[in-house]
Amino acid sequence: MLQTVEVLPPRSEVRRHVDIECQLVADVWDVPIDHRVMDLSSQGMWLACDYPLHVGEEVVVTLTPPARDAAAREPVFLFGRVCRVAMHRRANEQKQAGMAIQFVHDDPATAERLAAALVGIPPKLRAPRKRAQECVWVDELN
């Protein structure tokens, strides 16, 4: 008997818990729209919003990193793609609707600058994940 279970890959970088504002430009909007960034890494971010875009939409993000020193608080312009959307439709659900943006870095210096600005900001505490399971073949059951 062969059983399969999805094994989640590890994240490439720790996401930092932030609560900052950013502006998002997409093809469906004529002007930049303000959004709240709830967690951030140099590879992507989670935006809380009531009307998320479709997966695959390309966006331009403008944000000011929450750095400790004033020199690192210059606005950053990033290109990205919507990679996940969550819609929570029930009134009793605790989570807020939103979307995940994966950054597409054409310049490694921008990613390094964003990573350096996030040093010292704690990660968001989450419930522990279940252990990853793999496919196993069982020849005989006792």
C-alpha cells in the first residue's frame, strides 16, 4: 500500500513580523493603492487586503523598510508577482484576507538592502506545523 502526503518545503528565509504601509501598482488599478504589510522578508511579503489580486498578477511595490538606522529608511521599489491568495469569508474566522507577493529581484543589491534592514526584527510567532511525512511502501501489515 502506497500513501502520499504533501511535504512542505522549508522557507528560504525567515519572514519578519511588521505592520507597515506600502503602495501597490497593478494593471487593474490606475493609481498606487495603499496596503498593509503584515510580514516581510527579502524574498516576499504578505499583504492584508479585502480585495486581493489573482495569482500570477505582476505588481510594483513601493515601501519603506522598518530599519533601525535612518539611512536604511529610503523607499524601495520592488517588482513582484502574486503567488498566493487567501479569502476568509466567514465572520468567525480569525485570519484576515490577503495575498502573498513574491519579489522578482533584477538587482541583488536591493534584496541585500532589504535583508539588512530587517535584521533585528523578530519573526511572527505561529502555531507549530505538523511534521513532514513522506511516501512509504508497506509490504506487510501485522
